[in-house]
Amino acid sequence: MLKELQLSLSVILLLACGFLYQLTLKSGCLFSCLPPFKSQQGLDALLSHGRSIVFLETSERMEPPPMVSCAVESAARIYPKRPVVFFMKGLNYSTQLPSNSTHPAFSLLSAIDNVFLFPLDMKRLFEDTPLFSWYTQINASAEGNWLHVSSDASRLAIIWKHGGIYMDTDVISIRPIPEENFLAAQASQFSSNGVFGFLPHHPFLWECMENFIEHYNSHIWGNQGPNLMTRMLRVWCKLGDFQELNDLRCLNLSFLHPQRFYPISYPEWRRYYEVWDTDPSFNDSYALHLWNYMNQEGKTVVRGSNTLLENLYRKHCPRTYRVLIQGPEESVTEELGLGSK
């Protein structure tokens, strides 16, 4: 009888331990630990299938603003079977999770099943790439546009190493991208680097990293980013202008029409903050780049304004909209309890 009781207690203990282990992996906040797959080994396993959607935060900021939260949430909704990995420089593997009340966006994103938050360790990231020697010798404090330049470098290394899709944190996903190796045209014969995707170890990205070093000048805006992608695209491909809405193909690389991500061009970025008679369908787009860098005026989404951007938030990142835009009358804790980890 005693042996049977001991056996039963052992089974219960094992089940309880297993439950707690799964809960810590899923919740990302039990016992104030980092979110799921918090080890480097877990990160490598998560990225190993080459299907991740990747976002970057190269500042020390720990609380994502609503636009960043919307970008990550919208990607998680459009790609429910793929990991959405948000690398944050302000995180480290001993970081204690901030509370829901002081960091509602961080808590919101941690609570989405397929969103994973990880520290951005640039030195480790650049190992075994052409960028390593550059990074270990650079004086970041003396560099112009360092937050942007370090982000330009990091996205190249991550996607070269692991594959997947990189997106800027002001890109709202509205439907799946059906391409594996692609660049996004910002205009005819000019590439952006705000959205791109490749299989692991694609030679185009390796050559981009080499060109990053050879033509390095951080004081020229975009030199290490869209200008770099455009330079390399012209080396790889002889592309003409787009015909109607057709994408362009070159070798095993697709150059996607500006309508796919930039249906509203950067001189017209304020249109996202305007009220439209009828909201556009964006039927030819996979995602929308909001040109937040242009927003030096600090425009924000205001609830009840009926602007195009407010309606996009409502539709494509409803949790962000309810928790971060509609304000304190909604309980953050209540929202995180719905479909949370």
C-alpha cells in the first residue's frame, strides 16, 4: 500500500513538474523569467527551419510603442504557424520581465502564442560573417545613424544565417507573402531593405554583407540599407521597369512590385493619418510600410478618429488597438487573459 502511495505521489509530482515546465515555456512570465525558448540553444532551434518572421529593436527601449506592437501582432496573425521573433537589444538572458502595468506592450506581445522575444547579441550574431571584423573594430559612439546602421547589419546577418522574412517595425502585415527569396521595390529599379526574405545562406545576402564593408559610410543616410540592396540588385540583375502590377524575376530572386508593400509612397506618408471617404482595399499588397521615419511630427493613432491607420489597427492588430490605443478604460490584465499563453 505504501509503495502504491509513493508511486502515485511520484506520478503526480512528475505531472506537476511537466505542467510547470510547459507553463514557463508558454507563459513567458511565470516566476518573472524571460519569454519562451530563452536560451541561445532554444533560439537556434526556433530559427532552424528558416521560416521565422524577424523584427529588430536596436535601441535599449524595452517598451515597444503601439506601432511596433501592431507590426509584430499583425505578423503573428498572418503567419500563425510560423515563429515571429523580436530581437531587442535592451533584453538579456537575466532580464526580469516588466509588469503589465508599466510595460503593457511588452506584456501583450509576450502573451501571443507564436511571438518570441530574445536579446539581440550583435557580437555573437556577426560571428562567421563578413560583418564580424567590422563590428569588433567600430566605435559605435562615433558613428552616424548608428541605430539604423546596426539594424541594417543585423538584419542581413540574421536572415543569411537562419533564413526567413525580415520586417521593419512599422510594417503592418495584411496577407501572407508567397515568395521565398525576394526584395521589395520601393520604386521602379530601387529596392528597400524594410522587408525582404531569403532561404538560409543565400549568396545574395553574403555579397550584401561584403558590400556593406567595402562601401561603408554611416554618415550617408541609407548607404548601408536601401542603397546597398539597390547596388547589389543591379549587380545581380538587369532589371527594367515594372509592367503593370507584375513582379520581376532574376535568377532565383523576385523583385516585388512597389504595390506589394509601398502602395502609399513616402512623400504621401501622411495619408495614413487622414480620414478617407472609403478605405482602400490594398488587394495587391502583402503588407504596408508606414514610413514612420518620416513622421518627425510625432503623429499617433487616436481612437475614434476614423483615420486610415486607426482602421488598419482595428482590423490587423486588434489586441494592440484595444490595449494600447483605446486606453485605460480597458483592463490590460483582462485583455491578456484572452487567448494568451
